[in-house]
Amino acid sequence: MKKVYCATLLCALLVVVVVVLAEVEETEAVTCNAMELSVCAGAFTLSQPPSKDCCDKLRKQKPCLCGYIKNPSLGQFVNSPNAKNVASTCRVPYPTC
């Protein structure tokens, strides 16, 4: 009985490690390129509804958003009320940096 419990616990731990490593690899694979969000320019500045392409790019660039917010040249756009609305519409959690 003790061997079955230990084997089950080991399997569960292995699954957790694999999931965590998969998340790390996914985050590291993103190349932060603010120009990819240019498809969102109208939504960020003119309150236009975001396109599907905008939402897809925003999801892909999600790990980079804090860096963009802290950048003096980009922060005014990414930290605007319109940008927060775009993130909400695209179902991308707005980061807390």
C-alpha cells in the first residue's frame, strides 16, 4: 500500500514539474517586439474595437507587456485606458507590474 501511495505521489509531482517547465518554455519563446502590436494602434488610440489579429498579437506579447509599460516611449500607449479596454475585450489580463 505504501509503495502505491509513493508511486502515485511521484507521478503527481512529475506532472506538476512538466506543466511548470512547459509554461517556462512558452514564456521564453516569445520575442518581445512592440511593433507586432501595431495592428492594435487604432484600438489603443481611437477606441476602435480590436481586431482578431490585434487580440492574437496581444495574447502572444502578454509576457512583454510589463516591459512595454515601463518603457517611456511605449508606456503612454500600453498604459492608456483604451489599451486596458482592448486587453479586457481580448480577454488578456492586464498585468500588474
